[in-house]
Amino acid sequence: MAEISSDNGRKFTIPIGPQHPALKEPGHFEFVVDGEVIQEASVKLGYAHRGIEKIVEDRNYTQAMYILERVCGICSHVHASALAMGAEQLAGVEAPPRARAIRTLVYELERIHSHLLWLGVAAHEAGFEALFMYSWRDRETIMDILEEISGSRVHYSVNAIGGVRIDISAESAQNILKAVDFLEERSKHYLNVVSSDRVFLQRSRGIGVMSPEEGNRWGVVGPVARASGIKRDVRVDAPYAAYDIFPVTMITASEGDLEARFTVRVRELLESTRLVREVVKNLPEGELTTKVKRKIPPAETVVRIEAPRGELMYYMKSNGTDQPERIHGRTPTIPNMASVLHLTIGHQLADAPMILAGIDPCFSCNDRAVVLKSQSHSDLWSWDQLRQYGIDRYHGRT
Amino acid sequence: MPEDAKNTEETTEELVEETVALIPQVEAAREVLEPLSTSTTASGTKLLYVAVSLDQLNEATEAIVGSGLGYLISITPVDLGVEENQFEVLYHFGVGPGVVTIRITIPRDEPVIPSVCEQVPSATYYERELMEMFGIDVTDTPNRTRLYLPDQWPQGIYPMRKDYVPRSERQLPESKKDKV
Amino acid sequence: MTLEERSSPILKAFEKAVAWARMNSVWAVHYNSGSCNGCDIELLTTITPRYDVERIGIKLAGSPRHADVLVCTGPVTGQGKDALLRTYEQMPAPKFVVAIGTCALSGGVFEGSYNTYDGIDGLVPVDVYIPGCPPRPEAIINGFAQLLEKVENYA
């Protein structure tokens, strides 16, 4: 008979990713577990490393803006506007008030879209599929608005160097107000759900607690920091765009656990709806862009923006030509990731996906047609055609 | 091109900057760093660049982080080019509404800097990036493995250096070769 | 071997039944080979209530071993390449590949970067290409619909 050894010192390494059902982005995690309890955690990034910082060195500023927009499909506006703002600072010009207000409006619309997206994904991690489906359904409201004002659902391309490319018409303004009214109602409902649903609270209350001291040591940013009581929000600390005219109330919580991260984000949704309403109602009149020279004199600058996930920083250096010398970005996930791997230690393996999703990790951070060699379909489907296809398919089953 | 020449002419005029007082938090950081710095430049009221010598780096970091004045946002390496033969490493600290940047300069052919992980534990990610992208050796940093570059990436090739020729190091699939 | 070449009528009927079953419940596995998330969130949108591809039987599976279709986004990064190939190899035959987004088709804006392979079709065979940066959910569903035709005719 083989001997069953009770080797307590034996630990297992559980690799997760890069292809994994939980997160939609690639990252490779390794958890060393003793039984069910995590002892060590490590991450390998770089699955989404596309060498963007190198690419932008041989593009001009306008081209670089479109590349930076594709750093991340969830918070594309913050990256593109960071480059636009940086280039404006380097050239010594300022975007006109209306452009700054429109940028602010899109920041907040994007924050609503990103937080709702996160709420759904995090609920999915907790096995709360109904909340996933509801929040993603409501997210479509904001996607419709973004599409209406910019023409695209994901990469809005709102920015231009020296201002913005789009204007908010009176009709769009009405639609935006209608949408945020609806979303405010829904956000109140979600706040109620994440702070009172018993099953959900068992997965979030007291899990992954981070004290303010720990948070400061790891340099965490964004809602994760604010949920631990660290008062850090670039919109308040160093107002950019039009945040000096439309001030933000900082949302913080003191518990520092997953529940606090949920409530902080959902309360930020409410704050964002208030801001959107205020900006739309008080949109300053005037020009959309100022003229910026194509060649930008040699200088360097640092741009800080509060992305939905936290503080985003870009360092930019120009060299007197129309191409940047160096652009370096620091996305909010990097410091948060360092802290969160630390947090998983001592927790059950089953909690790890929730804790990871709790920081809203983003590893990467206008075409409408399908063209295929097929005769049977038109290149672009309308909503009705799509609906009809579903019905036909259902009836056509044999 | 005549148009280009005109543009450069106009931009040189704009370079003249007036000196304005720094905001209080950044001013405080400037005072703390004064004894360590070799030169200080301000850009606007919120941005301050402080050059320090290599062996003063840890002290300068401690001066900002230890006193609770600010936190490390990021570390940016800049390749000044083959002719200059220098790397710049910039440590950005968020100080209230402003950003204080500590600048160190190291020779390109012997790029070695000390780690600041003692003072700021989360610096490890930025230091790993320095090592793999620029080949800057960060002594005594806790983790020396690669963070972003693929495992099969050859040793000794650093993609973010200015003299790196993209795609010189690996084979593309047959069907994609004509694109290079 | 095509259906017509098979001799046994029972085998033929069985194959037909399998093809019918497969066509009505296509399970997909999603692999992100370094995309910007734009395509990924649009793909996820298609499984959520507004678009809901489950009504034509398409469902995201957790493991490549359970999947018929590999839905791939992104320009394929150096680090992501091996995982893409491994995911593809783990899938049971017959397997289909859908490439979503301009990056997955040609490398998109990242074409020429030191760490990308300019699209997935140099590495795995692709059945349906869905261009767009990112493609709209309607476009993705249209692509899936054309994939279903291909699945239906496969035997």
C-alpha cells in the first residue's frame, strides 16, 4: 500500500491565466496555496504590451493622440486628452472654456460607463449574474449617449490638440439629461443592492481590507485609495479641464474592504451624474479649438488626470519638431496591482478573483461594417434586420 | 520649407517665461530638497524639476516621502541619445496639486542606479521597467524578473533605447514578412 | 471526407444530427491577445441583455476544451502568442476562429511595433474576420451569423 503522507509543508502553485474566464483581459497570476489559503501571489504582465511608447516616438502629435486613445478601450478619453492637454501645455496655449467643459463632460460620462462596466464584472466574479446583466443593460444608455455625441461607442476621439472635435447640440443635451436621470435612479438602486444584499455582503464585507497606512505605503490611487480613507483625487487636488468651475465632492469610505470599494464606486456614479447635469446645463459658449502650431518647442511637462481607475500620469517631452521626443505614461493599475497581490495573501483562493476585480484592473489599459465575401447578407445590419434574423433563425429550426 | 522656418521663428519668441511664485506645497518640497540639489527649474507654478547627484537619490526620496510631503507617482527613464551618451531618470512625486520631479543623469555606457524600494515599496514595478526597457541596472531591487517583455525576448536588447531598430531581433510569421 | 462520401446511412444521419446540434449551440472561448479592451467590451456587450447572442445559441465557455469557436481580439503580442497557440491547440476539432477588430486582422494602429505579430491570421487559421476599431455589437453578431452558416455546412 502506498503511504499517505501528511506533509503539511507541501504547497501547490495555482496558475491562473492568461486565458481565463473571469477577467476579459490577459494577465498571468500565480498563487501559492496551502490548502485553500493563499501564501504567495505573483503576476506576470506584458500580455498586452504593444510597445506604444516606442510607436509614438515616430508619430506626430495628432497621430500619437489616436494611438494613445487605443491604450485602453474602456478609458480611451483620458489617455487621448492627456496627450492633448500635454501638447497644449508644451506649446503654451490653453483650450477654450467650452472645449474644457466638453472634455469634463466626457470624462464623467466615461466614468459612469467604466464604473457600471466594473460593477457588472465584479458582480460576475461574485457569481451575481443578475447584477452583471442589469448593470450592463443600463450601461447601454451611456453608450448610446457617447455614440450620439461622438459617433463612436468606444474610441470617442473627442479630443483635438487645442480643444475638442465635437459639440453638444441642444438636442443632445436634452438626451444626456434624460439618460442621467435614468442612471441616477438605477445607481441608487445599485447602492442599495451592494450595501444590503446579504449574499453579496458575505463575499465583500471584511474581505481584502487595506488600512490607510498600507495604502500609502503602496501608493494606491483612485477609488481603491478612497475606499481606504486616503483622500486622493486629482479632480479635487489639482483641478484640470473644467473641474475648477465644476468642483467635485470627493467620495471616501473608511472601511477599506471590498464592500467599501463597491460603495465608493457606486456613490461616484451618483456624483458623476450630478456633475454631468451641471456641466450640460452650464456649458460655456464659445470656440471649440484654439490654434496650436504644428511644431512644438522643446520643453517637458507632466499631466495628471483622474481616470476612472485612479490617477493617470503622463510625462511628455518635446524637441522642437512635430513629433514628441518621449511620452511615458503611468496608469493607475500598476500601483494598485502591487497592493492587491499583497492583499490576497491569507485569504481563501475563492476570494482572489473578487479582490483582484476589486481594484478594477486594466491590463492594457469607427468602423461599422462587416465585409465578407458573402452574397446572402448586406454589409451592415440595422437593428430591425438583426431582430428579424433572430426571429427567422428561431422559426427556421428543424 | 518656408512655412516651417516661419513656425520655428515664432516659437522661439514664445519661450521667454516669466518667473512666478510656486504654490506652497511645491515650495516646501523645494526647501527640503535645496541642500541636496545641484540645480532647480520650475515650469509654471505647479511643476518643479530638481536635479540631484546619483548618490543623493535615496536621501532626496526620503526627504519627500518620509516627511509625508508627497508620494511617488512614477519613474520615467529618458534616453538622451547616442551623441549625448546619457540617460535621464526622472522620479515624479505628487506633492499636493503639483508634481516635483527629481532628475538624475547617468552615463549611457554604464547605467547603474540604486533602488528606492526601501523608501517606496511600490517602486519595484517601475524599476523592473527601467531594467528591461532601457537596460538600466537597478542595484538591490527586490525583484529582477521581466515584467512586460515576453519570455523569449533576447537578453541585451532594450527596445526603448533610441538606437534600437524595431523588429531587428525576431522573425515574423512567413505571411507577414513583406510588411517589414 | 464529406457527408456524401460516407457509406453508412446511420453514420450519415448521426453526422447530420451532430452538425445540427453544433450549429444550434455554438460555444465560444474568448482570448485577448493584447487588445485595448475596446473589442472585448463590445464582445461582452453582445452577451448582455441589449444584444444577447445566446438567443442564437452562442455562449461564452470558460475553458477552451469546451469550446467550438475561438474568438480572438488584439494584434497578438510577443508574450500572448504562445498562450494563443496553446488555447487553439486545446480546443477539440472541429474548431473555428473569429478575429474581432482591426488589430486582430492586421495589427491596426500597432502595426510595426516591436512586440506585436500584426494580426492573428499568420498564427492560426481564421474563419471570419470582423473589422472595426472596435466593431459595433451588431457587426459582431453579423459576423457570428456568417460563422453559423459555415458551421452548418461543415461536416
